[in-house]
Amino acid sequence: MAPARLLAAVPDAALGVTFLMTRQEAIQNWAMSTASYLVWVIGTTVLPVPSFGISAAAIASAGIASAGINGTGLWVEEPARLMAGGAGYFLTQAWLELRKK
């Protein structure tokens, strides 16, 4: 059976499934998700983040430049910030989901 979160978006009369969240709950979920994303993006941009063992040699060996992917910016030059932001966002989403139950 599909996770409850997916079933909230797809009501199915054959399964006897109706919407599992109200409109207000959906709006709150969207707002918390957006706020969490912004907090993690801004946080990993302005706060110091450890390198998590990702050295300049590791970044060079990833072959980003040789793959034709050109980019500049803080998250390209310091991928540990990207990892911290992504991990923090998804852990926050999981915590918010588990907190409801």
C-alpha cells in the first residue's frame, strides 16, 4: 500500500480512501516545508560548516568540471554546505512528519 502521505493527494473510492489531511493541514505542511528549506539554505550560506572530510582533491576527482558542468558559487566551491543543507532539510521534514503522530 502507498504511504499515507501519497494517499492524501490521491483519493480512491475503490480502496475506500479519502483525503487524509484537511486543506488547513496541507497549507501548514507547505508552510513548514518552505520555512525549513529557507532556514537551511540561509543557514548553510552564512554559518560556518565543517568540510566533513571533503578535500579539494576529492572535489577535483568528482569530475564536475570534466563532465561539462560549469558553475560557480558557494555550494559548488564548498559541497559540504550543500550536503549539510540537504541532510538538514530532509531530517527536519522527517522530524516534522514523525512529530504529528
